[in-house]
Amino acid sequence: MDVYRPAPRRTRRACMLALTLALLLPGAHALAADTAGALLTDEQNTIDIVQRYGPSVVAITVTVEGQRIDPLASLPPELRRFFERMGPDSPLGTPRTYTERAAGSGFVVDAAGHLVTNFHVVADALTGGTIQLKPTATIMVRFPGTARDLPVTLVGVDRSYDLALLRLRTSAERPARAIPIPLGDSGHLRVGQKVIAIGNPFALQSTVTQGIVSAVNRRQASAVSGVPIDYVQTDAAINPGNSGGPLLDSRGQLIGINDAILAPNGTFVGVGFAIPSDLLQSRLADLRAGGYLQKAQLGIQVIDLGLYPADVRRFLKLPAKGVMIVGVADSSPARKAGLHAARYVVTSGGADWPAGGDVIFAVDGKPVNESDDLRDVVYGKNKGDPVRLRYLRSGREARVTIVLDIVPSGG
């Protein structure tokens, strides 16, 4: 059995002396201060930024009321007549409507009451290819700490770069604390610097996460338009509902708009992508001018030949580099120029490989080794600009000059 015995007085004094000396060692002051409730400098910086700009980040709710559904329409005539005789008391007798809802984030960008968000946040509310809302659609925003949803006007969208600009009905509706978030210079970001994300993931309003810049100029095709964007990659946690929210640096400046995540399991795994602030800066004037903006295109879908197994390339007599056209959009410049998409597939290793389409191997005199080579040239041009293509059709070389135009889209 253990017996507790008080330590001799001298031993207790020694312990007290040792504790006193420990508090005088390097770093001991910070430990004591933390115990008293003080914050580290970096913690205080994050708190200051969130207190200053958190009120400027809104929750966005998009609602689209669906068509009325007749619950009796699919029933056999005998059953339909039976439920109709029951009248309004019938459990199936009342037509129902389906309501579609989407949620995201946005932020104040100027004193006039303009708000920036992602195009994909509001896309379902639009009549295809326009900024007109569907008759049953509404877009509402709510500022933190308020209980009121405010209707907004859609000013302009840029589908190519997944951007949208909203406006409050009057600038007076913007709370005094919701000040514009200043635009930073994303061109000078350094990998490893701190970033702060503010948004509304899973409808949890005003959620703050922190991380670092994991990479810059991380080129990825926009999931909305296919246009390549040099994203800011971050490990600050962002999830569904964060879309359109700001990514801030340690000075509180906007360096990105949270746009997408790599989510093999449906939620955040440490890889998020933000549209760089410099891109927003370059598109903001056009967004304020209003309208439905998107880049002029060829109107084709392609696949890199480098992805094909060597045996399939040999069988089809394809080069090792270049891109095969696998889709041509209706009413597109490519369709008008007569480009051909793949017409059949070849199976190898349990996978189907498109075949029979035109193979592009040069654009404006530059080699096309993969799809990014083609995209870089095409998306560096504007509507009305010519693009010179060299391609193979059934093994024979051909050339064509195509004038870029806007490809009709359902939005």
C-alpha cells in the first residue's frame, strides 16, 4: 500500500525555486502570458482581419421554384378517377412543386453596393446565355449578424472565368460595418504565406479557416467553362458553400475568390483553388458594364493523344503528340469550318478510345503537343480573331483558318 508523506520543507523550497527559475528561462514569459489569456501576434492578426472584413462577407441563397407536378398524371385511369373523386382530401390530390436551392458566398467589392461571387453560384437561376433570371428564380443575400435576406440585382457574369457581380437595390442596404474588401496583388504571392478564408460552408454562416498558399499559377481548366485559369492553391479548408467567398492575405487584402476543391470523397482534403485577384481586377470593369460575358472559342472538345496506349496509336496510325477532336458544338466556328469529331471508339485494356476525328498538331505555327498548347493560344485571343490550324484527317494533312466567336451555351 502506498503511503503519502509530505516532503521536507527544504525540498518544497527547492521545488519552488526551480519553478521560479523556469519562469525566467527563454520563452517562459510567452508561456506565462498565454496562461493569462494573451494572444500570439499571428493569432491577433487573424482576429483583426476577421473582425474588420468578416461583416463584408455575405451568404447567398439562390431559389428556383419548379413546375407544378400533378401527382395523378402517371397513374392508370382507374386509379386517377378514384383519387379525383376523393377531392382535396386525397393524399395524392394536391399538385406539388419542386424547389431547387443553391447556396454560396460573396463579398462587398465597392461602396456602391456591388458584391462579387462565382458564376456557378447563380447559374441555375439564369435563363440560358443571359443575365435574366428565370421567372421563378430569386437571389438573396444576408449580411452577418442580420436576420434579413436582401434581394439583389444581377449586374454581369463572366462564365469563362466563373465570376459574377451582384448589386444591392440601394447602397443604403449595405451595413456600415460591411466595408469593401481591398483587392491585393496576387501576382506577388509567395508559397507558404498565410491566407484566411471566410464563407458559409454547409450553410454555416461566417465560418473562418486559415492556411497557407500551397502553390501559385496552378493551371486548371475551369469546371464551368473549360477555360484554363492559373489558380491560387491553398490548404485553408473550403467546402460547398464557400464558393464565391474571399481568400485574404495577412494584410486583409483579397488575393483570391474561393472557387473549387479537389474532393475525391466529396469534401475538402487539403487542396482548394481560388481565382486570383489579378484576374478579377482585369474583368471587373466589364462586369460592372453588365451582360453575359464569355471568351470566344473554337467550340471543340479534345483529348490528348499522349493519353492513348501505344498499341492503340499504332493501330490507328496516330502520332504520339497532338489532340483529337472528340466533340464539335452546334453553331460553333469549328462546326462552320467543317472540323470532324471522333466517330467511333477502339477498345483496349477495358477502356474505349475515341477514333476517326481530326487530329490537331499545330496552331498559329506553334506545335500542339497537348490540349493546354491549343487552349493557351485560343484563350489568348478575342472574338473576331483568326486561328490557323494544321490537322490530320484520315492520315492526310489539312489546314484551316477559323474566326473565333462566342459559342452558344445553356449557361
